[in-house]
Amino acid sequence: MKPPPNRRLTHALPHSTGQYKTCPEDFQVEEIPAYEACGEGEHLFVQIEKTNLTTPEAANLLEKTANLPESSASWAGLKDKYAVCRQTLCLPAQAQEALLGFSNPDLRILSMQRHGNKLKTGHLKANRFRVMLRQLSHPDAAVLCFEQLLQTGFPNFFGQQRFGQDNFQRGFAWLKRERLARWNAFQKKIYLSTVQSELFNRLLNQRLQEGAFFSVLEGDVLKKYETGGEFVCRNASEDQARFEQFELSPTGPMYGPKMTFPEGETATKEAALLSELGLSIAHFKRLGPLAHGARRPLRALLKDASFKAAENHLELSFTLASGCYATSVIHELIDEAPP
């Protein structure tokens, strides 16, 4: 079951071919934490810089050094492997002494601070990106597309790195009870979230195809950017004005029984997608805490953004809210050319 290609908001503009991630330094990301470590407590916040390592691989290196069991570490979010990434891992405080002499060419420890609470998924404010696009056939076209995204925001698709090779197929079969789940808790979470992410992307594609990406509809579940508060739209004209002021966005479902449910035509479309795949909310409900569900904004915003163009290269800098993908920005700017 191959996912359909994501539509572009910038489809009507000229596009450039180009390359990215030609080397790890061309894709850099740094976490902006939701809070700082307080300096005392039973947990250790370890800020790292990793290259050519997944987040779990980096965590495993530290666990082995500190002689800790696998899965002792936690983090706020997964980061790209083929990139230079700065993020925080959380380990038991007793690991600190063992990590003082840690050395690895692909993993640097930048700082260690104790904290009273464990770092959990989602404990993250935003991510700061620096991306280099190379070998652009039409740099001006890429700049034009980027400028549009600065003015309007962009479709908040999950990037391809979310899906892996066959994570969707595994999660889908498990959800429908067609496959036993002989996986650890981390794998189960990944496979299920891949299904939720793919269904979100399909509904976002549908919204773009219908020309309703910039519209607030009666019955939409709206989310405030600043606070994360959610409510069902019952006055579309009033909420449309708030959308245009970048206060809020319509949302799509990360399906689960505890998400906020829409009303009207939006509810009909969300239920229809599940039905087409032979699913219902009951399939998610039986998985308990793994699949509570949530709402995700359909529109993401670029913050603190800038660019530098030189010959056939374009360097981008921008900040995205936690959970948004820089690759979804790149998808709007270029057609990836073979190296």
C-alpha cells in the first residue's frame, strides 16, 4: 500500500531541481527545549551533537558507556540520521560520572545537567534548521517558493523519514489484527504512529486538492498556535479572520478515541477515510495508551526565517514548531535531482 505523493502548495509556481543532504553538514538541526534543566534531581539531561546516527543509536552508545540497560534513555523527539543534530537525551543521574570521559567521532557530549523530571516525547518547543540546497537549476524559482511559504505557511505533512521502508504496512496489519506484534514498546509506537501519520497526510492532501487549505470550515477542530488549545469551529467567518492573522489552524486527526472530534462535513470525511481502509476508532481504542489520538495543525509556520543565495546554491535558516518537518519545506521548493 504505497502512500500517494504529497501535493504542493506551490504547485502553480516554477520549480527548480536540486540536491540536499549531499553531506551531513548540509542539514543541521538544533532543539529549542520547552524548559531548561534545574541542576538537581535523579535524571540527567545530556545535550549531544550527533552525525550519521539515529537518536536511538546515539542513546544506545551512551547507555553502553554508562553500563545501563537498553531503553534507559528518553528524548523529546527523534532527529535525522544523515545530518548534524543537537538534541537532549535523558539518562539516570548515576550515568554522569561514566560519561565524563566519553569520546566518539560521531557523537559529542556538549553539556550535562541534572533535573527532577524525566524528559518525555513532546517536551520540546521547536527546532532550528540550517539547510543547504545545492546544484539548483533555477535558484530564483526556489527563492520564490520559499518567499510564498514565508507569507502563507505551508502544508504540515509528515516527512518521508517518518515512514521508513515498511512501517506503515506493519502498523496497518497490526491495527487490523492481521499480524501479531512481536515488537518492543518503541517499535509498536513507531509502527502505529506511522499509520496515524499516513492517514493525516491523506486528509491533508484531500484538503489541498479541494482548494480548502486556506479555508476554515464549520465543524473543523481548530488549534491555537500559541497555547495549543482546541475548539470546534461554529463561526467560520470569525475564525477565518483569526486564521489569516496566524492565530490558529484547522487540524487533521492523529486517529484515536481521546482526540477532539470534528463535526459536520469534516467529521464525515474523517470517518470515510477510516471506512475506506476497513478501520474504525475501535481499532485504535483497543491499543489503549499507545493510541489515545490527538489533533495536528494542517498549516505550519516558518519562524525567524532567512535565506542566502549564491550561484546555484541556497542556504535556508528557519525555526519550526515541534513535530514539523523541514523536508516538507524542501518539498515545496525543489524537485530532487539525482547526485
